[in-house]
Amino acid sequence: MGTISLTKLSTELLDQARAANSGRAAHTLHGGHDTRLRQTMIALVAGQELAEHASPEEATLHVITGKASLTTATGSTEASAGKLLTIPSERHALVALEDTVVLLTVLAR
């Protein structure tokens, strides 16, 4: 059993995102092709987005730092550091309103 400092990793990923042409960086903390649970930390610099994409059956998004907007065809929700969003089972996009790090947790079927 190992431990991971989410604070340290979020700082490292934001540094990587700021240096990347794409303005983003990610690291999978847990999971893979042989597991149902996957947790990925994603850093986005302000203004960058994860374009609209399909939703897994069950997923949450925990904002570690910054502020982001989760948008679907039926509406949008803004969340800042410390907030946990349940991702609806529909296509969605994520936009960083400021430099942001999120922890995405997905349960694959």
C-alpha cells in the first residue's frame, strides 16, 4: 500500500501544464485496463478545456485547486477547490476558469 501527496502532485502537474503547448497534464493514480476503478489527476491552465466527450456510467470530479465549469447539453455547473461534482451520464465538457487541478474518478463496467 502506498500513499500519494495530492498537494505535491497537483503542483507538479500544474507546472507541467503551464509548460505544455496543450496547457494540460494528467497522471493516473489508480487503475488500468484490468481494473474497474480509475482515478486520474488532470491539470488545466486557465482557458483550456477537455472538449465535449461521452460520459462513463459512473464518475465524479473533485476540484483540488482552481475553478472549473462542467457543461452538458442541459446546463453547466461551476465548482471551486474542495467541491465534488457527480458527472451526469451525458456528453459533457470541462473548462478551466482559472489554473485548475481535478481528480477524476471513474467506475468502468
